[in-house]
Amino acid sequence: MSAGEQAVAIARRWSGTPYLHQASVEGGGSDCLGLLRGIWRELYGGEPELVPPYTPDWSEPARKERLWAAARRHLIALSEEAGSLPERPGEVILFRLRAGGVAKHLGIAARVGAGASFVHAYSGHGVIES
């Protein structure tokens, strides 16, 4: 099984975990970053860096791309084109929730192509596959 397939299997196992800001506990609570942190821990051991406290607005008032910068430190950028789609299951998707906002939501591509889906933690819904 590839690392991407393993990431999807882990992410799907987290399904049903309630949404909890700044948390990263399978079954206990998680936000979108917490889900990725949990997957990373299972695949690679520890986390790549200490995550400082963060607010739900992800530095939007200051217009700082903190999540984007962290992703660039630890992940391989495949495309920065608006509207580009993941090519393989397990790829991390980082995006803006609105035009002009900072990138502040992420998930794991579960299926690609027709019927594409991703696993993410969403306020009010918990960890789900959309």
C-alpha cells in the first residue's frame, strides 16, 4: 500500500471524530489541521514541528499565510494553480474558503477523478468525507 493510500485509510478511520478547534485526537476531537497532524504522526512518528496556538480565523485579519507557509516547509507543492485538482489519493489539499482570504482549510484527497472526494474536519460536522 502506498503512503497516499495509507493516509486515506487513516483519514477515513478518523471519520466521526467530533470537531474541536486545535485538537488532534482520533475519536476525541479534531480540526482540519489536527486531522493532518494525526495522519502524519501515524505515518512518520512525531510531528514535524510544534504547532503554536492559533485562532479559527487563521491570521486572516493580519493577512498572514501561516498555514500555507507551514505546508511549504513540510510538503511537496504539486500545483499552486487556482482550480487545480489532486491527481492521487492521499495528496493534501490546502485552499481558501473565500476569494481574497488566507488559505485556512485543508484535507486529504480520498478519491480523484469522477466522484472525487476528500476527508476533512469541518466545524459543526466533525471529520467527514465530502
